[in-house]
Amino acid sequence: MKTNMLGIYDDENVMLHAIDKLQDGGVAVADVYSPFPIHGIWSRLKQTTRLPYATFAYGAVGAVLVFSLLYWMSVVSYPLKFGGKPLNTLSFIIIMFVMTINIGTLFTFLTYLFREKMFPGKKVELPDPRSTEDKFVVVIADIGSLSEQETIRIKKLLQETGASEIKESTVTLHEH
Amino acid sequence: MDKKVHLSKTFKIIMIVMIVLGIISVIAEFMTQDSTRVWANLLLNNYYFLSVAIGALFWMALQAVTQSGWSAAYLRVPQSMSNYLIVSFILFALMFFGVHDLYHWTHADAVAHDPLLQHKEPYLNLPFFAIRFVVFFLLWILITKRINFLSLKEDKEGGTTFFNKIEFNSKVFIFVFAFSFSLFSIDWLMSLDPHWYSTIYVVKKFIMAFFHGVTVITAIVIILHKQGYFPMLTKKHISDFARYIFALSIIWGYMWLSQYLLIWYANIPEETVYYIPREMGEYKTLFYLELIMNWAFPFIFLMWNRVAKNENLVLFAVLVLIAGHWVELYMSIMPSLNLKHSITLIEVGTFIGFAGLFGLVVGTSLSKMPIIPKNHPYLSESLHDDH
């Protein structure tokens, strides 16, 4: 079981500055838990995502699949001319457009759930439940692997940057 | 913060040379070409730069109404364009000399033999046309000047009262603009072919003006940044501008398809008459080029996050779009008047002339006020928007 160090902050802005200072001091901030989404925290933690590429792929595959389906239905399997329009018609575009969005969104959502190991009825993993109320929790992962001096230094940094509370937690957290 | 744009002598000389080039092109065209073509060309450029200015002002109004923070530092760029509205008013007034060359419905004998034009006469007649033109321009100029005045006063006195007043005026402007610019587009562009109409036409022109405006604002901001102004311009800001362009290219493509698909599907001769010269004849290449330049290219190019955050690549996209918008207007005006397809040095020269005038007016206006509105309540959010 890994031990994580938690710095608990009372204020959003104090915590944001704390993250900058911790990172300047060479401390890797693993994650942040907060009661509400914070604008820009994500790039501050230097996290990246490949999710948009997945969305693009789903959209492209979806468009091709939907076109194949429409083509097969109205040209190959059941060619029915109406209104003097060609069988392979321009009005496919609307269905392709809507279905591309639909497939792209749905599969992106499912990919997100899969990658974050989330599912309905999952038990919540929270290092400190107060992060759903009014506390901002900064997680520094796996302090067991660090030297004692380093741990003391991190503690000091957390204190200096205005953490209202510092504690260790053994709750297993999902890694990004 | 009080920095103003310094206009170098070379800039002024270049702009004046461009204007002279434009005047030479127009004179040359008057001497060599049919007068309808000259007026059509002038209408194209006049409408082009009007829609840039008014679209940019619409963007500014939208920032106030949505209380956007990120854009607060860049509001002076669209504000400076309200001065061009006055210039545009004069230029459009001159267009009345060519009204008979352009608009079939202004000929009394043509109306007398045409039941359809008679039916439209209560709206499409010259006096009412002129009244609408004057009223619309006066409204646009008054409201945007009022917003400018309030914004400059905010610079001196500060506080949130001006912010709220600007927001109110922006709401008024958006309503006025949506209604009046739609009718303006019907008057000056759609009535070139008075027998044909499309209900989506004005929506497309409205979106086009917005698209135009944002594109040109982005161009000016990036160019000024390269000159050393707007030191706080970050990748985030660039990507916000790029997102606007990206989203508007999709809406524009959507409107294009909405108009085309319905006419294609219904296949009624009165409606398809619009697309026959555009899609079948000599305009065929431009018909597809218009769609590629204004929709396909920005859609695919700006989709990449890395492109959307790179100011040189965004500037490149913007330059393509500036040409693309010209093609769009060329395609709506020229085939409606049964003119032959020809893009020569004269067309290019006229555009350069108008661009020079626009640049001179906007540049001079920018040099007269601080380029960053220093007491805007959201300024700090805009200046430190670095994530």
C-alpha cells in the first residue's frame, strides 16, 4: 500500500500559488481534489490528454460507417428512385453529419469512463472527503519511496505555502 | 497601459499608395469595362469592408453581453472600426449613382411589365430603399459611437457604471444589427436578382459578417503583436481567436449547406436559377473554391490544437479567409448580374484600394486612443489569462 501526502488548503487562490511553488521546488504534484472545477488547473499540473485524437478517430470512422450503411441501404440493397434524385444522394450529408457528432460524443464519453476506471455504482476514492465540501486537497504521491529529508522538505513547503493541514493517507488513488 | 499605436510614416505612405492604386483601378475599369461591372465591383468591396467593420462591432457587443474576460484587452481593435462606418456611409451613398446599373427593379418600365416586381414594389422602391439605407447607417454609427464614448470615459473615471452602460448599449446594438443588417443584405445584395429569394440568404450574410469581423480582428491583433503591442498576447488568446474562426467556419458551412441542400432537394426552377450559373457555367471552379477556402480549409487546419496556438499559422489561415470572403461575395454578386467571370488586376487593385482606406481609417483611430482599455473591470483576467 502506497502512502500519499496530502496538503489541505482552505482557499482556491492560495492553493494555486502553492502548486506553482511546489513545482518550482521540484515536488511533483500528482493530483488535486476540489469541490468545483478550477479553470486552468489542468495545464498547471502539466497534464496532457490524447482524448481529442480519439474523438477525431471515432468521428472519422463513424462518418465512413454511416455512409457505408446509407449507401448499402439506398443504392445496393433497396434502390428506390424518388423525386428524380440520384440514388447516392446529397441528403446523406445531414445524417452523416449528425451521426458523426453522435458517435464521436458517445464513444469519447465511454473512452473517458474506461480510462478513468469509472462505472455506475463505483465506490468513491477520496483521499479526504472534505474535498467535496470546502477544502482543496493537493496530493503528493507515494512519499514512502522518498528519503526522510525529502519528506520533511515537502512538509515544510506545504506549510510555507499556507496549507491549513498536512496529513498522510493510504487511500488508493487512481493514477493518471 | 496608456500606450497608443504609433503610426509610422511608411505605414501611411503604403496605405496612401494602396488607395491611389485603387482609384487608378476604378478609373481604368470605368474606361475599359461596362458600367454595370464597375458598380458591381465597387459594391463588392464596399459591402466587404462594411461587413468587416460591422461584424467586428458585433463581436465587441457580444463580448460585453456575455461579460467575457479574456477579450477585454483587445476591445479597442473593433472599437476603432466604428470610424470606418462613417467612411463606408459616404462610399455607399456614392453607390446611388450606379443604382440603375445594378438594380433591375429601379427601372419604372421594367416594373410596369413585371407582376412580381409590382408585388414587391411597396418594399423595393428607390425612396424607401434610400430611407432604409440612411436609417440603418445612422443607427449603427450612433450606437457604436456611444459605446466608444462610454469606453473612453471608463478609461478616465473607472468604476463599473460604464461597464453596465456598455452592456446595455451592446444589447441594443445586437438587436438593431440583427434586424437592420439582414434587411440591408436583402436590399443591396439579394435584390440584385429581384425574382429570386432565399430565407437563409440573410442568415448566411449575417454569419459572414461576424466571421469576417473576427478574422480581421485576429489579423490586426497578431500584426500589432508582431510590432510590439499587446505584450500579454498568449497562446491561450491566440487559440481563443482561432476557436472563434473555427466555430464560425462550421456555422458558415452549415448555412451554405442549408441553402444549397433545400434548393437542390426541392428542385424548383424559380429557386435553382440561383445555382445554375454558379455551379454549371464558368463560375464552377470558384463555386467549389468558395466552399474549400471558407469551410474545409479552416475546419481541417484549425482543428489541430498546435496550429490554433501558433500565431504565424493562425495568421496564415486568416489571410486565406480574407481572400475566401472576397470569393464568397464575388460569387453572390457577379453571377446575379449575368456578368462574365473575370478576375483581373483591376479587381485586385480595387480591393487593395479599399484595404488601404480601411487600414488608414482603422490605424488612425487606433493611434488616437490607448490600445488597452485600462479600467475595464475584466482587464486583469484578460492580462493574466495564461493557462
